[in-house]
Amino acid sequence: AALSSLTGEDYEGCNASFPSVTMEQQQQLLMFYHPEPQVPSEDSLHIVHEFWGRNAASSLALKLESLLAVWLLNCFEHSEEPVGFSTFFLPAFISHDCRPTACG
């Protein structure tokens, strides 16, 4: 999902084809909770080097690292066949506890 959260501009120089999002959609995704990485992980760097080459900007790997965190921390599985994930933009900003304690 993180790779599909890059914009068409982000895909310039990529040697594979992935679905893309608009800049506005990407900015909305990056509003979700996620830790702000200071450096990209080895995994993100490897993905960027594999698809964009060794000369790709490290800022792309850092953006991919952020988007990966967004999807890991804010998505829900919505289908099993095929496996699909969703985020829910507005409800994510309602004050809540990810581990609710209310009794029914």
C-alpha cells in the first residue's frame, strides 16, 4: 500500500508500474499518525534502489518510510480475497483510544 501511495511525480525514473495517488491524497495520508523517521530504513532504501536505481534521492526512501508507517499504524483490512486495506480519513481524527476501555 505504501508504494501505491506515491504520486506520479514520485514515480519518475521508476522501472516498474504502480498505481499512484494525487499530491492531495498523499498529503492527507501523511496527516495520519506516524513517527517521523530521521533516516530511511535499510528496507526502504533497498526498495528505492531496486525500482529507481542507486542514484535515487534518499528523500524518496524517507517518504516511503513515512508512508509505510502510516499504513502500518492506520489501516484496516476490508477484504480477504483479494486482500485489501483501507484508511478512514475523518474518523481517524476523532478523539479516541486505540485500546478502548468502555464496557458495553
